[in-house]
Amino acid sequence: MQFHFTITVFILGSLCATCAFLSMFLSWQEIAEVNRKLPADQQISPYWMHVDKFWRIKREYKRLYPNGKLHLLSSMLEISAVVFFVLALMSVGFFSSH
């Protein structure tokens, strides 16, 4: 299987990385917002992200800030990163059968 890297792949990959970075930054903002309202012994560390921690951050943020926009923006960027990644894979022929 031979892949062809073009400017399209570079642009899609760059968009994917940018969305992922911005989403990570907004997740740190969510953690900071949540930690402002949690007692010291229940605060969330911004380091070593994993699935359970990710969902706890989202759950706590929505509970503490029901009208907060960080959750929505972060989710939109996460979805965009995945879409750009899949488009980049498609443009190099990753999903083609020949």
C-alpha cells in the first residue's frame, strides 16, 4: 500500500492538530473553572488525561456551569479534529481497497 502525501494532507493534518490543541487548551480551562468550585481534596489535576477523568471533567463542568460554553466549544473542536483526521486518511488513500 503506497500513500501519497500532498498539500491537502498537510493542510488537513494541520487543521486536525490545531483543533486538538485548542480542545486540550479548553479542557484545561474547564478544569480550572471546576477546581474553583470544588473543595481542595476533590479538585482535578490537569495532568495525565484518561477516559474516566475526561468524562468526570465534562460531567462536573456541566453540573457546576449549566450555561457554560467551554463544554460545547471543546466538544466541537474534538469532533472537528476527528473529522479532519479521517479526511486526511482518506486523502492519502488509507481506506481505498487498492
